[in-house]
Amino acid sequence: MYHPAAESVIEFYRRHAIEWDRIRQRRFPERGWFERFSGGLSPGGELLDLGCGSGNPLGGYFIKQGYRITGIDTSEPLLRLCRARYRDHDWQLGDMRDLALGRRFHGIIAWDSFFHLTPREQRQMLPRFKAHVLPGAMLIFNSGPEEGEVVGDFLGDPLYHASLSAHEYQTLLSQNGFTLVDFVVNDADCGGRTVWLARYGD
């Protein structure tokens, strides 16, 4: 890994699961982006949520619309919250860097999770995304606003983030068969996130 703090991300979400969940419930500024994401899908599809957290608000948003969720996370405490809230969906302990489910989905969500991977690991994820999508599937993730690594402080512990350049993300998406639908840097309506929305295929 590039930065020592990158090695502590998994432990961060295990240690702070309950407090992180409490904070996460306060706002849902990304709703508009997820309306656009689901607008490109047929109702009742299968979605893969990588870094699914506690299942709320994102998982719950799609479940209420009739989608079936497969959620992957490295934090068992967060997954226990998912299972308590939405027991009829599939919540699996795992690491997106090892993703090999042998299944394809109508959409992939890598929200507030993909940016915790190192630059090298992010590059390696695009072929994994490709291996898990059906034709016409939607992909949404967020990144930093520019290339680099940042270690912030959250709940008293360091928390690692990394980003590639916008040009490299666009190149990787194209190389793996994704067409960029939209991209906004530091979207003020989405809590300042930099958002990528793409579709697999033309």
C-alpha cells in the first residue's frame, strides 16, 4: 500500500461502526445521483453494493424501490446492522479487492468506499467491475477532486482516501467498456463529493 494509513481503513470501520452509522443517518445528499442511477435501470434489478456499510441510507433507498441488494463489506459490525434492517437481502463479509462472485448485476455501487483504496488498487478494480455487470448496467462511485492521497481525521482516528486523475478514471472506464454518463467535481448538492456515473456498453 502507498501510505501506512491505508492499512488501517478496515479496522477503522470495525472499531467505529456504531458511531459511523449514527452519523450517516443524518443526511442523504446523494439522493439526486441515485435517482439518476436507478433511472437507467429496470425495476426489480439486482444491485451490488461494494462497501455497503450499515445498509442505510443507500441500501434502504434501493430496497424500498424493489431492487435486490448484494452488499459486501469488511466490517462485521456494520453487516450485523444490515442484516437486522434488511434480513431478506444478501450481506457478505468480504473485501472488494478480492471480488469474484461469479455473478453479474444490473448495477454496481461503490459509494464512500472505492476512494479508500490505494491508486494501484483502484486501477485493479475496473476489470472487477466489468466482470460483474450485465449489458447496460449502471456504475456509480465517488472519488477525490484530483489525483493524490489524503489522510483526514475522523472520530479521533486517521482515515485514508486516494484518487486518480479525472483523465485516468475516464481512460479506465473506457478501456473496460463503460460509457461515462456524467461526472461532477465537488458537487455542492452532494456534500461536496466528486461523482462518477457510467453505463456498461454503448
